[in-house]
Amino acid sequence: MRRSFLLFNRDVPALVLGCILFTNLISPLPAQTAAPSEPQIPDNDRSPYHLALLAYKASHYQEALDTLGSASSADEKTAILKSRILTELGRYDEGAKLLQPLLTPTGPIEVQLALADLLLRKHDFTGASKYYSQALAAKPNDPDLLLMMVYSRIGAADLVGAAKIASTLKPLDQANPSYYFAQAAIAQSTDKTQEAENDIETARTMYGITVVNHYLKTYLEVLSSPSKNALITPTNSPATTAPSAPAKH
């Protein structure tokens, strides 16, 4: 039997946490909030970009790439989507080649994020840190970006830096589980697998299975070894959700 959520949560006072849980019960959190910069596309849009985006969100990556076809990669929006599709297919060099010409000294942030995510998946943690840091200049204190920085620093064997970044995240953030995933990542990286499981179970209790599964996708791909995945992979729950739209975070 799992230990009580209130017992194994190390940082949140029980009374305050109880209030948060009650609030969530009467006003459930949305499963996922669309990125503000994501364009709103009509349902009847049959453009190659829109159809490829739908296939990408459904995790049909080769279909998405085929649908995008010969659409011009000179268009920033199309290049970002194509690079994210190529990232999911493990074709990292091709994806990076699309993004590099679009970068300027100050952005755009959507390109920085796409390249950072690609490098994180490639396990080029130093490169990922560089572009996440640049994106943070435009979106300081963004919890998702800070979480990606924690992952990057752990991957680069900088546990001190990872812990320092994680300390800026808030355990009482009702809209975002990044604090708990950062704590789990640090615990997992030091072989404290039970602590990692507890942190993720806390996130499940506070935010729900759908939200947590979305965050688990990156967590498992970047940080976990196969021997540890069984401890934290969701059971009796919906499959891990597809990635968010290209302009995420």
C-alpha cells in the first residue's frame, strides 16, 4: 500500500496542501493549457501545415512529415513544426539544420525552445542549457523552462546547479507540477528511487493523471534508465499524451 500523500510530501504543510486539494476538487485544473503563441486554426483548415500538426499531436510522426511534404521550411512556423517532427523521429541533425538559420542573437524564442528541446532529446545537455537560458531571458521564472534547465544540468552532471535552479520552483503552484518533477529528477539522479516515485505520486494527486503523463514523457526520455521506469510509469491510466504544439512552454 502506498504511503499517504500527505505523509510523504516533504515540503508542503498538510493544512495548506489540504486546502489546495479541496480547491482542485471543486474546480478541476485543465488537462493542458495551449501555449499563448500557438495560432488558433479553424477546424476546416486543410492546409498541409494544419494536417501535419494534427498528425504530430496524435504521435503519427512519419505521417506528419509526409503530410508536410514540400511546404517551405523558410517559413518559421513550418520549420519549427518540421524540426519537432524530426526530433520525435530521432533525426536530430536534420531538425537542427532547419532551425539554425532562423536564430538571431535575441531569438525568436520559439526557435530557441525548439532547438533546446531537440538538443535535450539528443542528450546534448550543454547545448540544451544554452538555449533554455536564452529563452529564460524572455520568460524569466517560467516553471517549465526552469524544469528543462534542471534536466539539462543533471544531464551535464551539474547536480549543484540543478538543485539551485530547482529551489526557485514553487511547491504550491496550483497550475504546474514542475517543482515535483524537478525534485523527482534530482532524487532519481542520486539513486533515491523511492523519493522520486513519491514526488511523482504527489504530482499525480495534485494535478491528475493526464497532466502528469504529459510531463512524464520528457522525464522518462531524458532522465530515466529502463530499470527505473517501472517505478514511475503510470499504471491503469491513459497512455502518455502526445507532445504539445510546436510553440510550447
